[in-house]
Amino acid sequence: MEIASTQSLTYPTHKITFGAIEIGYLALSTIYGLKRAGIYSITPDAINIDDAVLHVKPLGTDIKKCHIIPKEIIPVIHNFKEGLKMIKNKPSISYYKYIFDELCSNAGVRLRLRSGWESVRRTLQCELAIAGVNATVIKCFMGRKMWETELLFNYDWKRIDEMIFEKHPFLKYWT
């Protein structure tokens, strides 16, 4: 994966350079299964490279959830953080669907109609289940709502993340 390579893209109200930012969005989606609204809420302050911790604010709550940043994606997330610092006017949240579709198109990935970001979440959840990860652990990691994850913000997030990353299907592709 070539992080330094970029290509320009013009969209009605924004000019985006595909590079560290877009690769960061893709990493957050494939590694954590974040929804685009969750990715949209991430600021440079939410990323702590020194401690390898990412803070995510799930939709509908004011509580931040923590995740370990695996060593495989630390350079990508570091570049993402630096790129976020340079953005003056963040595009609207609907623009992220356009970014995702463009990334998939450039990579030769064909999406089913209206599958978008959620297709990555479903694939991650299925692959983790196939790898033998407990369903409650998967749902807790991905922030899915169910009665077992009512304690979502009180769980041992480091232990959950370590259990997930042992069998994570996409992590190996980021090295």
C-alpha cells in the first residue's frame, strides 16, 4: 500500500486529495467497522499515537469509546491524524459516501446498490464470526446494540480489542 501517492478529485464544493485522509477512513472502516458518522466525528484530538489509543463517539451518546490502535496501522493513523489537522472546512457527512464509492471504484471493487460503508461492517462481523470470535465480543467491539452490550462502556476494551485483533481478517493486509 502506497501511502504517499495521491490523486486529485474535484467535487461540487470540495477538492479532496486522495491520500492519507482517505486511506485513514478506509483503515477505520475495515479495522473497527465504524459507520461513516462515527468516522466523521473523529478529530485529531481523538487519536493518541503515543499510547496507541483511538477515542470514538458512537452515535446517540455523549460517551467516548476507546480502541487500541494495532501496530500494523499506526503509520496510517498517524498520517490520517496529520491530514485531519490540515482540513479547514470538513465536507458534509453525505460526502463520505462519495469518498467511499470513489475509493472502491479506484480499487476495482464493485458494490451492490446502496451497500456502501455498511457492507464493510457486515463483512467484518461475518468474518470474525467465521474465525470463531464470540458473537457478544464482536457486537461489543463494533458497538452493536443488544442487551449483552448494555455494559459497553464498562467493559475491558483492551481485552476485547486484543481478542478481536488475534483473529481480525483485514489487519494482515495493512502491513
